[in-house]
Amino acid sequence: MSYLFIEYPKCSTCKKAKSFLTENNIEFTQRHIVEDNPTAAELKAWLEKGSLPIKKLFNTSGNVYKELKLKDKLPDMTEDEQLALLSQNGMLVKRPLLIGNDFVLVGFKEAEWSEKLKEE
């Protein structure tokens, strides 16, 4: 089984996640979130696959999120508008993401990733 690993290479959390995957001999395909930003359709599919609320996909601690004052704007936006916004700028998307056949993990928590990957 190979997974899709979406990362921003300079992100320390992404580096930890990648090391975790490598150390555990887990096959994955890397994708740079800024150079190959997820489309709105991909993001929507991942939300459904992971049974996630859309807020979970936003990098709320990122500078772009703060500069755009999205904390105040998101509640008034539709899901489609939010997906369109996420698809325009990879720095708005929380990372890393690990996409499997029937799950999506957002952000890296080693215990959570270990548990989910054991089930596979």
C-alpha cells in the first residue's frame, strides 16, 4: 500500500512525519503543497473520505490565514467558497496530509498515525 503524503518541505512537522514514514518502511508518494496545490475537488473528496469538518483543513496558525483575517471571514463563507480559497494557496492548507484508500490524516500526531497505519 502506498500513500499520498502532502507536505511543505520546510515545515518541521512535515519533516517529522516524513521521518516517521521512512523509519516505519511505509511507502508514500510526496507532493509539495505549494508547487502542486490540491484542487477544490481533491479537497472536497478528502473531507468526505476523512469525515472531516472543513475547518480541519485550514492552517490556522499560518501567516496567510492571519493576514487574510480568515478567523472572522470563514463563518460567513460557504463550504464551496472555503474550498476554492484553500485550492488557491497551499500555505492555507494544514499539513502534512496523509491520504490512504479510506482515510485522511491532517497534521502529524505520531500516536494517531501509528494507530491508523497499523489498521491498514
